[in-house]
Amino acid sequence: MAMANEFGTDLFEKLSEDLLILEQEQLPKRIYFSKACLITNQAIKELREFARKNEFVGKASEIHFFKNVKLIFIAELIFFEAAFGLEANKPVGPVDAINEYLV
């Protein structure tokens, strides 16, 4: 379990660093969220690959990994996908139309 938790923590730190670098590029929001989804998906693939290649010590460690460690990455992906959806469908026009869309 410790190995899986350590891998998850290290991978999440790397993901956070990659997202910070992406944020510093000052891209338009829609492009930023799209790239953030890709980066987060890649991290989830690495996490899946780790889980597939490494055996868990017991059922408790496996459950902890999938309910806690993996969930953090999935939450990030859900956030970026939702933000991308909002940006992609945001109307072009006056501020009132945009505000109405967002509310």
C-alpha cells in the first residue's frame, strides 16, 4: 500500500507541476482546459498502468488505492472537462449574454 500511495503522491505532484507550467503559458481558456484534460488523462493512464503492473498487498490497500488515490485524479479530470464544456459552449456576444449563460 505504501508503494501505491507514494507513487500516487509523486504522480499527483508531477501533474500539479505540469498544470502550473501550462497555466503559465497564458493560453486562451478553452485551449488551456483542453490541454489540461489531456495532461490529466495521461496521468490517469500512468496510474492505471502502475495498478496493472503491481500487485496490492491486500484487499484493503487495493480499495484504498481506488477509492482515495485514483479518485483525486478523476476529480481533476471531471473539473477540467466541465470547465472545458462551459468555455466551449460559451456564447460570443455582449457581457449580458455571457453572464446569462454562466448563471
